[in-house]
Amino acid sequence: MTLAATVAPLLPPVSTVAAQTGSAVPDQPATGPMPRPMTREDLEPFVDGIMSQRLERDSIAGAAIAVVKDGAVLFEKGYGYADVERRTPVRADQTLFGVASISKTFTATAVMQLVEQGKLNLDADVQSYLDFPLRKDFPEPVTLRQLLTHTAGLQENGKDLLEAPETISDLGQFLRSHQLPQIFRPGSRVAYSNFGNSLAGYVVERVSGQPFAAYVADHILKPLGMAHSTFAAPVPADLAPLMSKEYKLSSEPPRPVEYLARRPAGGMYSTADDMARYMIAHLQDGAYGDARILEEATARTMHTIQWRARPDAPGIAVAFYQSAANGRFALAHGGDLSYQHSYLWLVPSERLGVFLIFNSSGTDMVRIRSAVWQSLLDRYLPPAGPLPEPAANAAQDARAVAGAYLTTRRAQTTILTLFSSLGTVDVTAHPDGSISVAGLTRYDGSPRTFWSDGKLMFREHNGEGHTVTFVTGASGRPDVMVVDSIAEYERQGAFNGHVLALLLAGAVAVLLAAALLWPISTLVRWRLKRPLRETMPLPVRRRRLAVNGVILVALVLIALVAIYVQALASLDLTVLSVRFDPAMRVFQVLAALVCLGALFTLWSAVIAWRRREGSILSRTGLSLVTLSLLVMAATIAGQHLLTPSLAY
């Protein structure tokens, strides 16, 4: 789960609606003939080989895939188990999975239905559709187009991510009570937002007069015959027995079913077969058999790029984002719950759609999805032609963009700001003129490398055709990085997450050393038959004891942070719920004591040096402790750890 972004617009005025009109499949290169025809007879054994190997090697319990081509299901199949203990196999037409963020495309489809009916306007102030005041931190209105392209300027919003099925909240009430400050001017940044998409879903609910789940069922699922799909929470009784279990590893017990409070953004359950119908409808501009969920013009608008960081960069359509497919234009969306992971790709020029889902995280879920997709591309849709050679100034461009960057999908004003600030991503320039971006690896684990086209657009030459685009700010320096289309990062200065991490690590090391020296120094004095305590006046001894108390409080705080981080890493999302608020307050009390203690320790150190109390060595140690506590105090204050609000 990601907790994720900063300041004013640095992009040139490309407009949030960079392509309201025009081709639904822009910038599509001419494609050559497929060297290997995609047939079920060839596809099935090929996918069988990949999936059987991957499931066993990566400890995945079960998976399903659906491939559609030319308006029909070409291939769909389940692999492994929906329930390991009962040996229940995955069935493509019956086993329900949580499709997570792919749900956002259903929310967008519902919005577009109401747009074509004249009930909604993508560019109207969304406040006009709401029954509660939407928090605004900039004068510009927030629009549905911005909500559906993640450009509304919202910061990461993760509290109460999951809900128990017996306590599912009202969508409107939930959104009203979980608002956070905007951190970007609307239309200036891409900052992926579950809250924003859920807000669009609530607009559907408000304008249609139906609960969101009921509206989607009546106007999308039923017309397409998606009888095994639902946004309802809990899942209806007739579908509940068909739900796949969720696993971290196939060898471990199943985890509880996850119900997202922000349901329009990630709460749908479906089967591979149902998702095949959905892909066909979008590939056919809203039509599926005799049914139509969108008019052709509306569907084309939905598939048209609405936002680009710059005119020649990949962009975001309405909910779908532009993806890489060996040089061909593709629309895609991924989905991740704690343990269920999915992806959907549409390649309009080939009338091809692929849906892939796993019910386990396994040992490396990110690369598994990439491996399956890349394998399919290389076999059936190899690169249409050679990519341009790297520009003559590629090495110069690489050096210009190298540095530290921070995602725009971040917490910036909440108690979890620190975790976002430490998530700095490095761009490294290599001697051959290429760059690599930390965390971007190919399915075989090797780093993806990118070469400049001479205009700060870096293209991958040994993979699917991913891009890393840089945008210059007013200074003429590359200030913004966009990976493909949906992941945006801002350049950081000399003081960045790496520096903060080093300072905090140093502070922790000093405080631990100080705490360990107490028993060690006592033991040494005992062995040398010296007084167990250094002789000093009572006021001095009391100040030293107080400083020792501050050190202990700081170490307890550090230990609690470590436990919290470990809980997040193990996907224990109860630490992101209101039930954890009392523990957060205890955490804040300790943090406040550290801040006050740091000031007291600074005062003690100044007095010690002025009065020459104790040895030079002990005063130097006290000074190091003081600096360490001041680093902690500055971090606590600067990273909003004492904010009164526990909204995050």
C-alpha cells in the first residue's frame, strides 16, 4: 500500500483537457503484421506454461486470465486454487476476485453514461453535485474530469482503508468525514487518488438517485450479462460462496476478505469471464452484442487522452491510462488489494484485451504481471519497428535529469507525512547515456534503462516501450518526472528523503550508543573499583538523569515507529483505522515529550559547557545527544507528527 506529494504547478500550460477532441488512439505508430497468429490453439499451451511455472515458483495460490480479440472471447482460464485447503479450483466463469482499482474504470463509465444523458458535465464544479461542502485550498473549482484523471490536487488519503462487512458505512458520510487538504492546484499535477474517484462515484449516486452499487449493477453489469460481478458490500449471498480466498503465499492460511470503504475506487468483485465482456464493450466503443453501455462518441471521448504532462508525452484518458505495448497505443488499469492483484490492457488497434488476476501476493507480484504481459506481447505483438536511435545529446540529457525525486502521490500535511518524505526515488545517469529509475525493473529483475530522444523524453529500448518524460520548470531545469503516464514525481533539492534518512539514522545510532554506555560505564567503573557514579553536584546529577529520561522516551518512540512500519509492511491495515487513534495519541504524547526534552537537553548542554561540568568527553557526548534529539524534534515538527487532526 502506498502512502503518497508537493507544491505549485511547474508544468507549462498544457491544460488538463489536452485532448478533449481528436483520435481516441493518438500517437499510434503503424503496426506491422503479426508474425504469429493469436489463436486459442497456440495461446492456451503458451499461457499454461507461463502460469504453471509462475504459480509454483512464486507461491501463488490461484489466478485467472481472459483474452478477447475481434469482439469475442479468444481464451479464458483459471489456474490453481480459489481455496487451497479445500482444493477448489479457480474457474474463469465462476470464481470472484477483487479487481481493486480496475473498479475506477467502472466508476468512470457510469459518469460518462450520465454525461451523455446531459445530467453531468465533466467540466462543471463538482460541488454543484454534492450535498456537503468539499474542502478547497485553491480558488479553482474541482471538476469531474480532474477527479477521473487524478488531477484534482488531492493528497494521499488512506485512513479507514478497509471496513468490516458488518459495519459498511454510507459512502457520502464516509467521504464527508475523510477529507484532507488539497496540496496541488487543480489541473497542475497528476496525483493518484482513491478519494477523488470515490467522490466521482458519489456524484453518480447523488445524480442518479440510486446507491452506487445498484446503479452500476442496473446500467453496466446487467446489460453486459456480468452476472457474477458486484460492488455490493458485503458480497450478496448468492455470490459469496464463489469468492476466492486471499493469500499472502499459497503455503500460508487465507486472509480475511477485504472490503474497501472507498468502494467506487476499488470495491468491485468479478470473474475473468465477466471482465472479458467488459473489455469487449470498451473495445467496441460501448457495444456488446445487442447491448450498449455507452454511445460510440461517448466511448471515444472516454478513451481519448485528457491529460498529458507535455504534448508529446503519454497521457491519461477518462480513468484508463496510456500504457506500453511494444510501441502500440494501449489503455490500461491495474488493481491491488493487500493480497489480490490484477491488470487490464486494451490495445484498440488490434481489437485486443487482456485481463489478468491473482489471489495471492506471492514472492514478487509486480514482476509476475509484467512477465505475463511482456511474454504475450513478444510472442504476438512484437515491436512494430525499430525505435529511434538515442539522441546525440543523450548523455547530456541523462546528466541533466539525474537526481532525487518524490512522488506526487503522497501525504503532505498529515501525521503520515514522514513515510512519504522518506520515499525518495533516484534517477541515475549511466556512462552509456542511459538512465535508470530506482524501483523500475523488468520482469526478470534487471533494471529498465531508458535513452533520451534529445528532448528529455527517455524511451525504453529493451522492453515493452515504457517512457520516462521530464518537464522543465521556469528555471529551465527538469523539475518533474512522469513515468509512462500515471506516476508523477517532483525533483527534490539537496535536502531530500535520503538526507533526512541519514540524519535520523545517525540520531538513532547516537541515542542507542548513549543508552548502551550507561551500563557499560557502570561495569567499567566497577571493574576498576572506582565510584559507580561520577562525582558531581546534585543539580548537575539531576539534569543528567533528566536527559537520560529524555533519551529513553526517544528510544521508546523510535521502537514504536519501527513496530508501526513493520505492521504496515506486513499489511496489517488496522493501523490505518480509527481503532488505532488512541495509539496515535500516545505516539504524539511521546513525540511532544521528545521535543520538549530536546530543548531541555540543549539548555543542559549549554550550561555544562559554560560551567565546565564533567569531563570534555562527557560534555561532547551530551552535545551529540543534544544534536540527535534536535534532529528528532525538527523531524517531528516539520513532518506534522504533532498535528491535532488524525485524518490521514
